[in-house]
Amino acid sequence: MSGRPPAFRCASSARERADPAAGSAPQARRWLLLEHPGPWAVDAIAGAGFHANTLSLLEASAKMGGARILLVRRPGRQDPQAERRWTAIGPDFETVSAPWNESGSLLRACVAMSQPAELPEAPQAPVILVCTHGVHDACCAIRGRPVAAALAERWPDLVWECSHVGGDRFAPNVVLLPDGFYYGNLDPESAVRTVADYLAGTLATEGLRGVASVSPPEQAAVVAAYERLGPLAPGAVTVRRSVQKGPHHGHGSETTVDLLIDGRVDLIQVHVEAVRRPEAQLTCRATRATPATEYRVGSFEPLPPPERRTRDWL
């Protein structure tokens, strides 16, 4: 009598298919982190017990500020009586944090999320997130918790487990804030190495999915620059301009991305093509196969001098 077949695991399947990760970071300019010990529902924010009016206000403020709301908790056993805090963080404003114990305490967080962009005067303290949202996808817990534990052992004040960040098949997913760099396909050893490099001022490229502040094709171009021109600092590659032809969302588009490298005058021009991947089950909970988009980097070269001289946007 044969035993039951092993459960499907999307992260294992994605590794077998060699799914490309570059360009897969969900876009966001800011994050609101709400300390919440759990348990977390499949839809963590909707199931967190907020009053309906507060939930609507949080969602509206997040949309206005281009923010993503996440529940967070420290790795390990939780104290349900401990003080909870919220933190609004992103690369374009000063990090704000305050205690909260009821829905009304989050009104200041809503204001913080919707503030106009203004570069902070001083470097912001880093926050390291690891998705461990097992109810949303089993791979996030199976692969994420060992990574969170390893990172917390090294940097206990910086590391948080968090709810769903997107890209379950790339679990374990690690997000480095305030910059918004996404990593996937790590293990405890490579995660510690990646975070150590980041904190020391160098961006590792192994498992780099992208930076959330720019579009997927631009992310693919940015990842290519860090891979080909590195080692570079986390903020060394910025998108100066991009032009997309074809569907704005979906397969078949071609994007030309001009990158500024480490503040130099010279630009790198990158051509990125969005390609439809074969249909596959992309998450553990998926009920049907769907196609993912792969962002293929074509030419990668300095912008020709005559074109560079005539562009009034330099």
C-alpha cells in the first residue's frame, strides 16, 4: 500500500524550474509595520481585528502614500501582553514609530504614511524583514523561520518576522528597509552573509529580486547593474529614465532603462524584454496554473556620447 504523495511546495517547484527572480519585487515606496503577535489570518491585515473604519482609513492612507502594510513580530515565542508599536519607514522620509494598543492609536500612522516625500536628513536605522506567513503559504514558514532565527541571533534588534510580502515561490523572502531591496531563495547562511554585506555598505546580488521603489522592468535593469558592475553600495544604482513599448502590464513589452551609476555623469542603457513564462502553479495555495513574467536583459552598454550630449534631461 503506497503512502500519500508529498505535499506540493511552490518554492521547491520554482527552484526546479529555475524561475528568474529579477524584477519580481512588488512595488511600494513606504511600509507601515504593525507589531502584532498573531496568529495571522490568510489576509493578515483584514483579519487583524481592526475596526472597519480604521481598516478603511489604513488602506486609503497606504494607497495615497504608495505604502504596503505588514504585520510584524519578533522571531521566537511572543508575549501577548508586551507593548506593541507601529513604524512607518521608507527611503523618502524620516522613520516614525509610536506605541499602539487600539485602533485609534493608528491615526498618526495614517498621517505618516500619506506625508509628501522628503529625503531624510540623516541615514535611517535599518529594519530586516523575513516573511514567515505560513497560513498564507506554507513555504514562507518552512523556509522563512530558520532564516529569521539565524538573522535574529546575529541582529536581534533589527530583525522581524512579517506577513506576506509577495513572491511566495521565492521563499524565504527577505526585505531590507528603508531601501526596499527584496531577496529570495536564500538560506540561513546566505541570508546572514547578505545582511552583513548590506549593513557594511555593499549590496549582495545572490538572490536579489529587485528594489520595490521602481517598476519590474526597471528592477531587472537595476539588478543587472549590481551584478555586472559590483560590488556597489545599496544606493549606487538609480533609474534616471525609462521608456516602455507595448503592454504596460503583461507580457511582450520592451523597456529601455537609463541608469545612473554611483553619481557619475555616464549612464548605462539597458534593454529589458517582458516574456511570458509557461503556466505553472506559482503558490502552494493556487488552484490553477498561471503564467509568470520573466524580465530578460538584452543590451547593457554606456549611453552613446552624441545622444548623451543632446539629452536635455541630463
